[in-house]
Amino acid sequence: MKNKLYIGTNTKMYKTIAQTAEYLEELGKQIKTVDREKIELFVIPSFTALESAGRRACDYGIRIGGQNMAWEDEGQYTGEISPAMLKEAGATIAEIGHSERRHVLGESDEMENRKVHAAVRHGMTALLCVGETGLQKEHGVADETLRIQIKEGLYGIKPEDASSIWIAYEPVWAIGTGGQPASAEYACERHRVIRDTLFEHFGDAAYTIPLLYGGSVNMQNAEKLISVPDIDGLFIGRSAWDAAQFGEIIRKVLAAFLRKHS
């Protein structure tokens, strides 16, 4: 995974079907000259925009994901979206355990683990989000929090399934309108903890799992963050929601990434 850049965005509860289509078309124009062999680009739109987004994104080599996914294939789960439904709409990635799912909607590590298993079972990429709250950081238990979220979230996942796993480190205190991005040094330390924990679980297969940083990534800090040794990609929020700006970030980050690996 060291030779490929992973970069994408989750549009959360923004952008209608029409707005998502317009966004993807503009993003497609922005990345026309980007070397696609060196980059894995993905967008995770709202559920209502998924099918339309899936049709358009394939024209530009952009992978599409779902912002959440149920762990059962079908059943009496009002309001949930099954893996089969996501795949039918064109999604190949399932975002699992975003901090808003954990801390606003009350999802547990055990629930995230069941979703990871469902994604792997259906041949999807499980994008498992982990991160400590501001209070956990203040109390000095950030590393313990990350280790628990990873060990619980990936419990029962075998080394041969490591190719289906991506990890996004998103410190909760760095997300949202009032978020402050982690320094490159702080992100480096946390990513090292994540990699070491993955090695305990998967052995050498841990080094094939891309680690993405997310949390107030912007034009000013993106290049510095991607230069960190254990950061393989970026999971960008509102700075990526303008397609022209996202295109510029992609080009700058890819250049920095290639310098890191030259």
C-alpha cells in the first residue's frame, strides 16, 4: 500500500442528488490529468445520492461508498441499509464507526465489528473509523482508546482478509466546524500506535492496510500530513466539498506523496 495514495471525502448530510452529480462531474474534470495508477480516490455521499453517484463516478475512476451499513443481509431493521443494497447502488466501500455514529447515535465497538464482518463477507472494503475524544486525549488515554477500537472492531477478522480493511484515524476533537487539526507530530504518534496494534492482530499483513488521517484537513496542512511515514492517505471533510478546491488538494498531496516515496 506504500506506493499508492488513498484520498477521499464523506459529504455527510450535505448535497442532494443533483448537487452530488454536479460535484462529481466537476471533480472528474479536475482530476483528468492526475496519474490514476498512483491514487485511490473515493467519495462517500448521502444514501439518496448513491445510485446516481455510482453511475457517474465510474466514468472518472472514483470509488463510491456508503456512510453506514447494517450488519445483517436483510430483516426487520427499519431505516437500515443492507450490504446488498449498498452494492446494488454502486458502493464498494462501507464507512464504519464514524465518530458521529459512535458518539451521537450511540454505536458500540461490538456493532462496528459486526459491520466490518458484513463488509468483508460481501466483498466490500470496510473503512473503519477510530479516534479519541478531547476528554480521552486530556486524560492521556488516546492510545488505549485506539487500541480498544481496533481490537474490538477487527475481532475475528483474519489476516487473509486484511486487504478488505482500511483504517481512518479521525480524532473526535479535530472534526467538525470547531475542530482543530492534529499536528503532523501528534498524528504520526497515533498512526504508529494503530500500525503496531494492527501488527499484533494481523502480523505482516498489517503493512498492507492503508491508514488515512482525517480531521480538519485543509489546503494548508494536507501536504505536511501526507509526509508523515505511517499516513497513507487523507479522509477530508468540508475542504473537499468544493470540487475545484478538492482537485487542487489532490494534486498537491499526490506530489508530496510521490516525493515521500521517491
